[in-house]
Amino acid sequence: MDHAPHPEQPYPGLTTAQRTAYLDRIALPDPGAPSPEALARLQLAHLRAVPFENLSIHLGERVDLDPGALLTKVVTGRRGGFCYELNGVFAELLTSLGYRVSLLAARVHDGERLGPPFDHLALRVDLDEPWLVDVGFGRFSRSPLRLDERGEQADAEGAFTLVPVGEHDDLDVLMDGAPQYRLGLRPYRLADFAPTCWWQATSPDSHFTRSTACSLLTADGGRVTISGNRLITTTPAGERTERTLTDDEALAAYRTRFGITLDRLPALPG
């Protein structure tokens, strides 16, 4: 992999070798020319191959939003990440494949209130119409959502609705009627998310610093998760099983379930 550029220089984009390695990482060597169907294949492949995880925070690793560093982590290191990392690096892949991509900021609903600005990073992809793409929110839409559609959109994970709100043309993104996040439509640079990413990775008030998580969509449409020392599996029908792991079992589960090889377990808070 090429060396990451000086941080003051614009990232030059993926090389052909980097793009090939990334597509190999998600087991989709030939996604096809840009189209809604190809975009959907890329999103689903990414969700099935690259876990949503916050392990770096608890392993003492720096969370670096430089695109070169993200490629090294996700592609070469075969790790995952959280929203800034996953959607940030996925935007690089999509751009290299000929898609027109914008980075959008969102505020996550926690059930009672909205999180801070830049709480979440999602993607707008413009083809004949704009699409909302998100591979960095854990359980969420498996397929791109029509950004201009205001009716219900069916997805394997549930029914999604984008509801206009406020005077700034923001959208509340709902899954099965429950608000997930409030999305702004102004485009940003990846560097604009760095301050909130740093807060999420370091503040004791961030839920990312309070627990470890690693979760992946399985090939059959279920989900496997390690939360703390618990292994949680969910079937496509929604049946959930949970068991506590020993340290050796946890290291093995990271390796066999997620393809993540660790030399030590992330430190559990408290």
C-alpha cells in the first residue's frame, strides 16, 4: 500500500492496487459500472465483510481519519471501525469506482434527545437520483435509501422513512417508525468530523468509551456481536442467543467470527 500523504496535502485517491485490495476485502471483485444495483451490491458486501467495532478505543490505538490510515486499518489490517472510519473509507472506494459521493453529518437519536453535531457520518451518492448510503451505523438499512423519497421504503432490516424537519431541510431517518438520526444535507470534508470523532473516542460521556462492541451482518441475514465478554447471535427470524466468553474464547471468536486477530483483548471499562 502507498504511504499516506502529508496531512496538509489532499488525499490523491485510491490507486488501482488499493481499489483491487479493497474489493477483495469485501469479496466483490467486480461490482459492475456505477448504477443503483451495483451500489446496492457494494453496500451489502461491505456490511457482510467489515464489522462495526470500537475496539481501537479500548486497545489504546489512535483513531485516525486520514484516508491512508483508514485503508491500512480496514483493508490491510482487516479490521472494522465506527461511522467516521467505515463511511469515510467506503466513500474513497465509491469515488474510485466512479461514484459522486458527499459526506453528510447527522445527529443520532438516543430515544430522548439528539446527539451533538457531527455525531454521525453518512454518505450521499448521486446517480440519476440521490441515495443515502450508510455502512457505519451497526444495524441499519442493508440497501441504499432514496434520499428524495418521502414514503416508506422497504428493506430487509425494516421499513425506513425520511421525514423533513426544521427550517434547514434536515431529515429524520426512521426505521420501523423509530427515529435513528437527523441528517443534514450540507456536504463536508472528512476532516470536519475529526473533533467530534476525537470526543467520541476519548470522552467518558461517549457511549463508545463505556463499552466494547463488534458486530457484523452474517451471510444468512442474521447478526453476530461481541459486546464486552458476551457473544450475541441473532437469527434472520430475530431469535437471539447470548453466552459469556472466557478470554481465550473471546480472542478465538474475534478471529473466527470477524476475521480480527488480536494479541490481547480490549480493556473493558471499569
